[in-house]
Amino acid sequence: KSTGPKAIQKVIDSSRYFVLRIENNGRHAYIGIGFQERSDSFDFSAALLDHEKNLSRKKVEKEMEKVPKKDYSMKDGTKIKVNVSIKTKGKTREIGGSSLTNSKLTKLGHTGTKKRRR
């Protein structure tokens, strides 16, 4: 059950023992399990944490599906003006002020950047 207590819990005074809560038709029982090696116990605990993270991730994913999607793409005819300052040997110089349109950005792979020649 997701609303009830956890099905598997660590024992407070040991790192190698766990308690399983088994439920059937409203009745429940507790069963203890233990590992001889701490490494096995650690692996079991890590697997439980991975499972909890996965469940949490799926819950967030479902919540995100409910949020309406927004369109952040550039509309046709929109221009972006880019001013770049380059500092070389203590001097700052301005380059360009070139305008990029939506079609130019598409040709550049939506990054809006070109490789600079040296």
C-alpha cells in the first residue's frame, strides 16, 4: 500500500537486518530478514533506494504531464541582435551587432553561434 507503512524497513540497531511487512485481506505480519555480510545488506539497501527514486521520478513525470506545454520557439520574422565584446591583451573591442533571423538560426542548428576564426 502506498498510504500505509513502508513494506520494508531497516532495523534501528543493525545495518544488516530488515523487517518486511506482509499484508493480506486486512491482516498483516512482520518477518525479519538478515544478511551475514554487510556488503549484501548494503546492496539490498541500495536497491531499495533506487526503487524509491524510480517511483518518485514516475510520480513527478505524471505531474509534469498535467502542466500545459509552452511554445518558446521564435516566431517567423523575429530578429535577435548579438553584440560581442572580446578582450585581447587588455584591450576590449566590439564585434558586430549582426542580426539573426529565425531562418538563419535554423541553418545554424538553433544555437545561434558560429565558429570564430583566429
